[in-house]
Amino acid sequence: MPATLQSNRDEPKLAVSCHAVTKTYGRGTAAVQALRGVDLEVRAGELLMLVGPSGCGKTTLISVIAGVLGRDAGDCVVSEHDYREMAELETTCFRGRNIGFVFQAFNLIPTLTAAENVAAPLIINGMKRHAAVHHAGEVLAKVGFDERMMRSFPQDLSGGQQQRVAIARAMVHDPRLIVCDEPTSALDSETGRMVMDLMRRVALGKDRALVVVTHDARIFEFADRIARMEDGRITKVENPPPRTNESSNGP
Amino acid sequence: MNFIALKMLVGDRAKYIGIIIGLTFASLLITQQSAIFVGIMTRTFSFLTDVGLPDMWVVDPQVQYIEDIKPLQDTQVLRVRGVAGVQWAVRMYKGGLKARLANGTFQTCVVIGLDDETLIGGPPEMLQGKLSDLRRSDGVIVDAVGARGKLARVLPNGQRVPLRVGDTLELNDHRAFVVGICRITQTFQANPVIYTTYSRATTFAPQERKLLSFVTAKAKSGEDPQTVCRRIERATGLKAYTRDEFKKLTFIYFLKYTGMPINFLTAVALGFLVGITIAGQTFYNFTLDNLRYFGTLKAMGATNRALLRMILLQALTVGAIGYGLGVGAASTWGILLSGRTQIAFRLPWQLLVISAAAVLFICLSSAALSIRKVMKLEPAVVFRS
């Protein structure tokens, strides 16, 4: 069954539209086909989870969607922009303005405070340091950080707190799309649910979509839709299990 | 992005300090060894620097440097005076004579014999007595370092009593009476320097047919000394140098025929290697450690140009600090020891520029490796755990 969604005038805009995307690593006998014609659409305001066994191509697909990896064939349009029509510098700048990232290992710069880490995307986009850090503080407050925590360095924060900083960093510049790679795999179950709840409440917006790659079945209920991948293809798009109430605690 | 770059750099204390220590040592070694080399080389022609008034030196054509004395006939001074464009020309003696010390030992001294009438070529600064005191019977002027050091009297208890005005010493079995103490630029040989008149110096010296070491001369106002020198050469068959030409001749001789340049060059190269290996390697490791964060910044939209600027800023920051500390340490070392010892240390601005260029080269080469790594970094690396 094709995993595409037909958009019409009543439905929200498409944040991501992939059609027949292929990607192969290596050449000759060492070639590994990571994506074998992926069709996928993600609507603005939607949280889509990409699930599947290791090596099925999930990370490759979000890398292509985020514009950090080129594809071999097919179309991939993000916020009405096709990476193939952009030069490398344009793609980089597009990423800087329109894409937010949340990583499995957080990837917070250890020598910057929480607020400075969150300010990084704004500084990359040309905002002055003081204004950026001030704005970062406001976003950190939304994820439950107080003044003292904002001045803390990543190594002084718990895993859950670090992931909240990473979420704040992903949304501080108001991107159209946030891609998350295994955002809860380094966290315990309760913290993982809290982080996902936070992402739904704070990071997801009317014009913003979230694509979350995960193995963690405990967080499936936070998705609007779940796309299952196998052997470089989307095999099924389904609705998530009903949500329980235990995750509705604040950050 | 600058503040992110600097916080990344300073935040990794161990590597930050390691890089700075590497660059400080490199800068210190390069600056200090070069300054000593320049100091020593300057001493090779310090006598020419001290003798300020004449601007032309006439010598035997075979002379290769200032200490290479090949005596001339006394009459040569008259021939030089006869050349067009020469305002005046006087005789000068320079030779090594043995002084007998109070304890019976001998010390080789450099004896300078000045023109009896004009005393041209005397020491640049008198500390005690006057230059004209040389006209007193057996009068000599001794340099202060020699008077305090090698010519000092050693008492039975080991205490050294400097040679003073009024003391006498024996020069090649002739009595010499100290009438003054002077300060001169230290010479390469570091032997005591004794000034006296030309006629007295030639009396002190062992008898030879020719005793005139140099004819020193001055060009007439408006005449180019170099042109006059060439004229003297044509008229006398001798070799005539301007002061700068003679300095250069001496400098080149020491460069060519002594092992000094290679010795100092080795030390400077060592400093350079220390910089390249310690600082370069540590800086590269610092970049490798931060590769994940450079990748994250790249994924978040930082351009290659922005990352290039970040790495260059990091490299130039540690370079500036390391250079400052190294040059500061070298200068302090030089100032402290110059006051207490006779160490040759000279730090002209050109040396500071050369040292800065060397440190800059080290920094840029270290940065080049890091830059290459970061430029080739694919932003997709951020999703690989």
C-alpha cells in the first residue's frame, strides 16, 4: 500500500513530500541500497514517527528529508523547496532557517551553557549574541528551565534536562520541520514519555511538523501517524495506539 | 559564531593550555635563540659601531673582517689624505697585547691606538676621567667590564678589586697608567679593551716594520663616502669601506666561516618543530574532539565559511597568546640577564616580526589540517551515533 497522503484544500499544507526516493551507499559489490523508492508525506502540524528494525533506512530517510544527505533519485520537497534545485550553500542556509534537529546523544556543545546552546541556531542565522541568548532563555522557560538551569553546562544536567535543551534548540528559530533521531533512547521510560509529551505540547505547531525516528514502542502513542519501514521502503502507515494519561505531567 | 568558537576553545582547558604552552615554547625558543644570535653577530662589528666619527675605513686588500689585521705602512695615511673628497684621515692601531696582572698571570687585551693629535676613534662613553687624559704620561683608558672582570686584582681571600683610575698595569713589559674608565659595546672576543694614543700603542706593541692597522677617514661634506672609497682604492691600491660595508664584510665572514649560524639555526628549528608537533598535534586533536559539534553546527546551518572563520579565530587566538607569552618570556630573560651578565642579547623589531611570522605559520599549518577535516565533514554524520 503506498504511504502517500493526498492533500486537498481542507487539509493542512504538506511539510514533507517524498516520492520514489532512492539512496545507495558505496559502489560495486560493496554497494548497500539504503532507500529503495520511498514515498512519504508529512503534513504541517503533524507528528510522524518513523519506525522499523535497525538498518532499514530510517536515519538515511530523515537525513535526506533534513537536507544533510543527498539522494540518488526521486523527489523530496520540504516546505515547498526541492533540495535538488538548490546549491550547497542554499541548502545549508535553508536548513539553518527551516529545519530543527534533536539527536539521540543530544549533541549539546559542552563548553556552552544551556542558554548559549539554544541560542546557537539564532547566532548561525545572524542574530547578535545577547539578543539570541535572551530569546533562547524565553524558549527554555517554555520547556521548564529556570534561570539557574539556563546558566548550567550540559554535563551538569540530567539526560532528560539535556534533551529538553535540545528540543528548545530545535525550535528556537521557529523552523517548519523538526527531525528527531531516537530522542528517547538515551532516557529512562518516564523521562522519555515526559520528553515526548513536551515535544507534542511545545515543539509541535500549526505550521510545524515533527518527524521522529524511534525504536521505542512506549512512545508510539504520541504520534499522529506511524510509518513503518523495512528494507528501505515504507511498508505501512498506521494510526498510533490510544494515548494514556500518565504522560501529561509538566516538564 | 566568534563567541561559540572561543568558548569551545577555552572550555577545553587541558588542550587549550597544551596548545598555548606549545606555542609559548616555540615562540620563546625562536625569539631567544635568534636574539642571542643577533646579539653575538652585532658584537662582531661592535668596534665599528663604537667608532662613530670616521665614515671610511681603509685597510689592506686582503683583510676579511674587522679583527683580521694586516698592517699598513704609516705613509699610507698621507696617500689617503691626498685623495679628492677626503676631509681628513687619521691613523689607528688595533692589536692584541698581553697585560701582566698583579698575581703574575697574563691577560690578552685589545689595545686601540688613537691618533695622537685628534684622539679620533675613542670610546663612546667615559665613566671616569677624560679622553684627553690619554695625553698624560703612559696614560691608558680601560673598559669597565674588563676593569671589573679580567683585569681586576684578586685578593688572597678571593675578593676581586676592580682596576681603578690611578692604578698601573704592565703591557708587554711597558708601564701603563690608568687615566680613565670607559663603557664600550661588548666585543665578540670579550677581551678587555685598552685605549691609548697611536704612538704609545706602537711602543707597547712588539716591533714590526708596519704597525698601522687602519686609516680612518671622513668624506668632505656633500661627498658620497662610497664614491670616495672607490676613489681611495684607485689612488692607493688599498681597500676602502664605508662603515656599513665594513660591518657587512665582517658579518658575512662570521656567517660563512664560523659554525654559529648552523648552531643557532638548529635551535630555532627545534623551537619551530616543538611548535608544529606539540601545538599542531594538540590543536588537531582539539578539532577531532569537537568534530561532532562542528557537524552539529553544520547540520544546523553553519556554512563552511563560518566554520573556517571559527577555526582560524581559534588558531589565531592561541597563536597570539602563545606568541605574546613566548616573546614576553624571552624579553624578560634577556633584560634580566643582560643587566647581570655579559650575555649577547639583542631583540630588534625585525626579529619580533620574524618570530610572529613563524608562530603564525605554525598556527595556520595546524589550522589547515583541522580546516580540511571540518570542510570535508558531511553534516549527516550527526545522525551516526
